[in-house]
Amino acid sequence: MIVRLHPHALERLSERGATEEEVRATVLGGEAFPAKFGRSGFRRNFRFDSLWRGRHYAIKQAEAFAVREGEDWLVITVVTRYY
């Protein structure tokens, strides 16, 4: 199974502090949940233990919203949360 990123998702990676590797790991091994507009959501927590925008966080949570294309996934957008 291949996980591809839409240009919109690629633009959001640096804005939201995620990497392509984290997004692929989220889709392939994260918790799946139904999302709006017939999409699928995937959620996964990563150990972060670093600074993000001047504050220290222990955990980074990535959410990827994707659509199925045959056997593959196309990630439309990515959201991150820091805890």
C-alpha cells in the first residue's frame, strides 16, 4: 500500500511541524476514524520532548485526513497538536 501526499498536505507539513515520515506512519499504523466528506482520518501520537513555537511539549499528535485511491491512500491534509 502506498501513501501519497496531496500538494495541500505537503504545504501544511512545515506550517504544522510534521514530517512526511510521521504522516506515513500515522496512516499505516495509527488509529483510524471516520471523517467528513467521505474521508478517513488517522491519528497517532509521537514522542516529541522539544520546543514548538517557544513552548516545550512532550507529545506531538498527528492527524492525517485521506481518501482511498484503489489500494493506496491520498492524504489531503495534516493537523498536529502538541501536549
